[in-house]
Amino acid sequence: MSRTLLRVSVQYALVIWAVITLNFALPRLAPGDPLEYVMGGELETLTQDQRQRLQAELGLSGSVLRQYSDYVAGLTRGDLGLSLRYGRPVRDVLAERLPWTLLLAVPAALLSLLLGVVLGAAAALRRGQRRDATLLTVTLVADALPAFWIGMVLLAVFSVRLGWFPSFGATPLVPTADLWSQALQVMRHGALPLTTLVLASLGHTFLLTRGSLSTALDEDYVFMAQAKGLSERAIVLRHALPNALLPLYTHFALSLGGLAGGAVLVETVFAYPGVGRLIFEAISARDYPLIQGAFLLVALGVVIANALTDLTYPLIDPRIRRPRAES
């Protein structure tokens, strides 16, 4: 275990270094002067001192090596720079938006996993029959629809026409005596974005469950269980489904890592104040420090999710463990 931990630590340390380096290179690889993207035509009106101050805020002053060392040194201190759009530290802006994304995307991932497993198992148990064909057709159609289109349809029907849910934004999380009323408002604002994320991601879980369970049902241990006279329910729940769910663990863990990045379009459609919406606002305003901070947050989330998956997968799947004698 210690050798595996060391190997994974070295691998992902190199990956994190590559992510930090690429994130540093983003504004510098863009064609032209990054200041032109930030200021546009107003760049010519800046004095030399103002230009130098703006370069320092963007981390573009000095040589490239000096800029890189300053950038890495700032990251070690938790300093992601100053947002040009908000005039505040990028770290503080991200800290305000991240809870909203987690509040939306984590339940969406859990609901997508639950519904995908249930529907995928129902289809796999009736392969080739009407239930399987119906579920497969509906799921493939839903999976092919863009997330923003699903969000716009839900918005038009349930918010604009029926008026059941708010059309945009979220309720501020402030201390209040009526916690239940505030929680209800938060759920009403998040219902449509949550539904959109679930519908947009359900197809992958459904297809993975259906395929894995169909393969597991054809294994020899299932035929042996049938020969022993076990019921279909016992065979599926005790033998086939636990083995079929192993690939879903990887899928779920990796989907959690990309929560913020995957919610960009959905949060933009509903003007939901999460990290995804923040990325859209930062790109529109060409706020390079904020773009770099948000991209780094998303990338590190994916890297950490991959690392945790690599470390924990041997604990749930004994087949890939190596005996000490073989190492």
C-alpha cells in the first residue's frame, strides 16, 4: 500500500505541476497583447504607470521565469491574484461561488447515479424486450440533447408558462430565524438547474449500468447461482449487481471532480451564482486572474478525484490487489 501511495503521489504531483504550468501559460499563449483583451480600445488611454500597474495585477510584469516563480510562490500562499472584474482577491470570489455549485452538482450526481442504476438494471434484466427498448430509446434521446437546450425547455415550461419555479438566480444564504423558509427558497431556485443536470448526465450512468450488468449476468458464477436454485432477486442483488457497480464507482468519482466545469452552461442558462457562471462571467470580462483561478480549481478537482479513485479502487475490488509475495 505504501509503495502504491508513493507511486500515485509522484504521478499526480507531476500532473499538478503540469496543470499549474499550463494555467500560467494561458494568457501568455494567446495571440497579441493580453492587455488588449482586458482593456480593449481603452488601452491607449492608459499612462505608463497605469499600464505597469495593470501588468503587475495580471502577473505579466518582468521576465517569463520571474512571472512563473511569482505565480507559483503566490499559489503556495493561497494567493490567486486580484479579480479585475470584482476588484477583490480571486480566492474570496471562488470561495463565495463554490458552495452554490456543490449545493447543485453533488445532489445532481447522486440522483443521476441512483436513477441510472435503477433504470439500467431494469433494462438489463429484460434485455431485448419492450422495457429494455423503451428505456434505451428514451435515455439515448435525452443523452443526445444539449444540457443548455434541456434547461431552456424546462425554464420556458415550468418557470415562464406555469410559474412554478423562479427563472433565475438563487436565494442568498444569510442567517435568518426562519431556516425552513430559506431552505425552501433555495430548493425552489435550484430545482430546475438540478433537474437539467440530472437529465443531461443520466444517459452515461444508465448505459454503463446496463452494459455492466448484462455482462455480469452472463458470467459463470451467475449460472452456478441459478443452478443452486437462488431466486432472480437474490442473484442480482447479491452477485451480479455488486460486480456490475465497480465501473460505476470510477465513473461517479470522476464526475464529481468535474462538477464546476460541467455546470458552466446550466448555471449560465439559469443565472445560477456558481463557479460555472463565474467562469462565463470571467471569460466575458477577460478577467485573466479570475479565469486562471477558476480553471485551476476545476483542474485540481479532477486531479484529486482521479487520485482518490486510484487509491481507493483496490479497496473495493480485490481482483486488482497484488499480494506482497508477487511484488
